[in-house]
Amino acid sequence: MAEVKLLGVWYSPANHRVEWALKIKGVEYEFIEQDLQNKSPLLLESNPVHRKIPVLIHNGKPICESLIIVEYIDETFEGPSILPKDPYDRALARFWSKYLDDKVPAVVNTFFLKEEQEKAKEEVCEMLKVLDNELKDKKFLVGDNFGLADITANFVGHWLGVFQEATGVELVTSEKFPNFCAWRDEYINCSQVKEYPLPRRDELLAFVQARARAAASASASTQK
Amino acid sequence: MRVKIALAEKGVAYESHEEDLFGGKSDLLLKSNPIYEKVPVLLDNGKPIVESNNIVYYIDDKYSPNPLLPSCAYARSRARFWADFIDKKVFEAGMGIWRSKGDELEVAKNDFIGILKKLEGAMGDKDYFGGDNFGYVDVIATAMTSWFHAYEVFGGFKVEQLCPKFGCWMKRCLKRESVLVSFQILKRSISVLSCLERCMALNRTGSVDSIALYTF
């Protein structure tokens, strides 16, 4: 029986963050793909409060919430550090991670939800301005090493581009956000991504397009 | 308030600058926290750390006496989980009480009490969220209880009657000097109830979030 199990879904950026951290540390784990429309007893028992993925189960004990799981992995397993050693840099890493994680709903709403879409779009544009300012001439969000904040940035570095292509809603251009785009182009080609790949863009795109079509036809049929 | 409690628990001396969030934010605040423009901000040798949970974590990371977080990685992950839960759920549920009327108020009140019951479950049969000792989650949670009187007034209930274990924990925390002093400072400077009443006069705008962070 695997000592480390991960309950997740391949297409989730939160799930990917945890897999990335496990791979950086060289931890062997069993990935158990979940059906979020029909949640398993194991998931509900492991995360009774939020009932969400990802959940890491280590020696039978569940750890929930992707950023908390990544910190747990960093503290528990040997291997390259994911958080900086200096307390101030750690505070910066946690700040940026939370900032990025908090923007996920707004990004999803911008591309896929009709209600409150304009408000979500404003929030995402504001986020892009902040990142464009922060990422000028920077490869990593905090300090000189790849870490927690960069792992959390998987969503804006990869998924956001896929959402744009899937929906035709274009928010990010190199004219509007040159520093962000330069950072993103380097991010998806960096050694940490080459070594521990992001979900394949074509597969993610096909998945997102299919989900968007299903949602649109479900919405159309409820309006009839 | 969380930050003040944490600094007091660690015995760290500091200088406090009160911000007038109704009157206009200072240049120092806007420069130190340009993204959120909110309090609290800790300046440590001129370097800003923002967001109250993050600041408390930093204080615990940097100053070793009286650790607030447990030493075991799994227990630390549980502490972080509950601190995150408190941050995401308690304030919003409390504001739900303040914003609601009639049947909606009853629903909001039940939501709020349901959250406190979950927190009672997290504490188990221990005196604190930190087990036998006052810890990180206790710091995060106790600061929020400064708002509970206002929720009780608006909602027509008493926390200690509906969640007696949580009520006992609140009283236990108030006996700690770090918490008592912070609550007394808050009481002298501003009343949460009068803040909410002032916000009602401003048509319940986003100023409420500013006050929450001011008091937390």
C-alpha cells in the first residue's frame, strides 16, 4: 500500500502544485483521480470540511488545501527546498502564493461565468497590472530560486493562456503586459517545468473547450 | 489585533502607529502595502510584511521563544488549515448576520453557529486550538471574537449559550495578558458596534473590510 496518496484531478492547477512539489522532492506517490461530480467516500472522509481536491494522504493522515500541502511536503521530505530559509523571504513567498491563489475564482469567472463577469474581468486586469509591475526583469517571484510562489503561479503561467485560447477572450497581450508576458514565456520553458512538466497544453485545451461547450448547452437547455 | 497578540506572546517590543481608515490612509501605509492598501502592516527594520496571518507566521518564524506553531509537520499543517478556515469563513458569516433581515437573518445566524461548532470540533477536548498551550490558531481566532458582541446584538443570540465550549475558550483566552491588553486597547480606541453603525450611515460600503483588518 502506498505511503503517500494524492486525491486529485489532472486538470486542476491546485492538484498540479502538489504533484510538482512531490516530484521536486522525489517522493513516490499513488495518484487517485477523482470524479468531482460524484465524490468518493475517501475524498469526503479525508476532507469533510471543504470536500475538495487536492488531498494528500501521508501514512493515513490527510492534509488539505494545496498551499498547505506544499508546505507540509517541504517540511517533511528531504530534497531541494521549496520555501526560502530566511523568514522575510518566506513571508514574501507566502504573500505571493496567497495573492495568486485568491485570484483563481476571478480568473475562472472572467472566462466562464456570465454573471459578475465584468467585475471578475476588472479584478483579473488589476492582478495582471500588479504582476506586470512585480515581474519586471525577474525570473522568480521571490529571490533567486524557484519556489512556492512560482509553483502557485502555474495558474497564471499556463492555465490562463489556455482559457484565453479556449474562449477567445483575450486579456493578456504583450503590448498591455510586457513584463508578465516575458516572465510567462520564460516560465513555461524553464528547467523546473522541463523536468516536471505542466499538463499538456493541447490536452488541457481540449478538456476546457469540452467543458465550456457542455456548460453552454446545459445553460441553453435550462433557458428553454 | 492578531499581530499585537503575537508580538506580546513573543515578548517583542514594537512601536504602534494607528491609522485613520475613515480619515485617509497615510503615505507610509500606501507605500508599505501598495497592493491591498490595508492594515495591519509590520515593518521590521523597514521591510514590510502584510496580511495578518502572514505577519503572525513571520513573527513565529523569526522569534524563537514561545513557539506558536507546533513542531510536528502534520500538526503544523492542521494549524494552518484551521487558521485558513477561520479567515475564509468566520468574518464572512458574521457579516452575513449584519447584512440580513427576517428569514435570511435566521439562516445567517445558523451558518455562523455551524462554523463555530466546526471549530469546537477542531479543538476537541483540549483547552486551546494549540492543545494544552495557546498557539497560532488561538491567536488568529481570538482576535475575531472582538466582533462577536456586534453579531450577537444584530442576531439576537449569545455565542456562549449556543456554543458553550467556544464560549469557555473565549473567556480562557481573555485571561491571557496578551489578549486582554489588546482587547482593552481596542475598546479604548474604537467600538466595533459603533463602527458598524457608522458603516450603516455610509450605506454599508466596503469600509467594513477596512475596519475588520484594522481590528484584526
